[in-house]
Amino acid sequence: MFNYVKSHFMIKGTFQYALLQYHHSQLLGEVLNVGLVAYFPEHKRLEFIFPEKLIRLRYTYPEIPEKTIKSYFRYFQDRVATLNKSPNLFYDQDLEHGLQQFLEKEFLAPDASSLQFGNYRNSVLYTQNIQQICDQLYNLYFSVFKIQDSTIKKIDETILLRKYKNHLSKFTKNTSLNEVDNLYFNYSIKPDSGASVKFDIAWKEDKNTHLVKPVSFDLQRPESIQRKAWQYSGQFEDLHDLAVHNDYLFDVILAKPKSTDLVKSYDNAIRLLSKSERVNLIELNELQEYSQLTIDSILEL
């Protein structure tokens, strides 16, 4: 007999998610979304998305058990990390029955407590970039939890690259950067298997070629920092053999998160990126010195 639930859920090109909801009053039906679990079948990956601060919930219901809710958040984070390490042990067998039964078994059994999963939805996998989907889901459901100072501008990759170029221009004085020997823009390398990888700037020093990649961790949430760190560390790991063979060094220009609550997440990201011997990390306070090194090195050739 045709199993509609299994076939509809596991169809290629879709993902499913469920909202974690705080039920303040079962009688009155008062509900606020406080988290979300998404499952991506093609990637065999779970993601738990939640607001770092519960200020909207606290303003609405001053007596909420905030510490208890946050302890659930930590548990769900750890559970997702554990399941993602061994996806074949869990997902295929349990998720053939649908996300609802999986969450009830692995995360939170249905009862009369304030926290419950509900509102299960299927959606089209419109990009292979899971971080992009998760960020958009966060903005859709939890942007109301954020308190932002509109006068504080985030530092993204574009700003990092512009700062680097500005420093270089100061050191080259009247010479255009495009006219500087051994300095290259939009430099691409291609592994034996896989697509080309582009670096914004490359420069040569003796036998080494430095490939420059700005990476900003000036983000809102720890899980966004974690995903971005894994993304780039995985990319550098994939390119390791090519880098050794061709004397490539990956110079990563970094931006820290402005929130002090994210210092630990940033430190973890740095540790992850530092594992590769081919990666050099440059923070903003080191950028001027690094820019001087760039110019000095290429002028010596």
C-alpha cells in the first residue's frame, strides 16, 4: 500500500520543520513560538533554531520559568549535535514515520507541560545552503526577540575586504592596486574534484601564494557562528592537499561578534579554523600590520 506520509516527507528537494511553542494557558490557547527544529533529508541533518534572549516572552509573561526553558534549549542543542554525528543510526529508521513521531521520541514527549512541539510544516529545499535557510527561518519566526541598535552597523565580508584594500592603497601611495605586480584579484583555484573556489585577493611571497578570504563572525546567534566556522573549516580541509602541493596559504581576515554573549562561540570558531596548518588568522587590530606585510613581501620579489 502506498505510504503517503513517508513518500511525501522524504521526497527529494524538501525539508520539514516543527515549531517549539510555549503554551502559557492551555485553557485560553495562548501560545508563543520559542524555538524550531528543522530536518534536511538530503543532508541527513537536524538544526535547532532558537532566540538567544527571551525578552519578548518575559515581557508578555513576567512569571515564565526562563531558566527551565533555557535548560531545554541546551538539551536540544546537545541532542541535535549527538544525532548529527551518527545520522544513520537514527534518521532513516525513525524519520520514515515523520518528524512528529521522531521529535516525540528523541526530544520531547507530548504532555500537558508548557513546552510542546507543534505546527509541523513541509517546505521546498530552495537552496543547498542550510545556513541561509536557517537564518531565514530565524528571521521569519524569531526576529521579534531581537533588540537591535540601528546606529551600530555590522561588519560583514564586504567591509572587511574594503578595509584591507584601503590599507593596501595607503602603502602603495599613488600606484593603483591593479597595477601592483604579484597582487591578484578574484583569484580562483580548482581541486581535482569539485568546483573552483574564488578568493578575493591573492599575493605572492617567495614560494608561497597567500589566498585572502574575509570571514565575518559579527552575527546574532551562536549557532550561526558555529555553522559558518564549520563551513569554512570544511572548505579549507578539502583544499589542504591542493594547498600543500601548490604552496598555498589561506589568510582569513576576521571580524568578531559585537555581543559579549558570543565570545565563547567566537573562540570555538577560531579554534576550529586554527586546526589547519595552512590557515593564518588575521583579526581587525592586526589588519594594518598584515597589509604592510603584504606590500613589503610583493615588492621584494
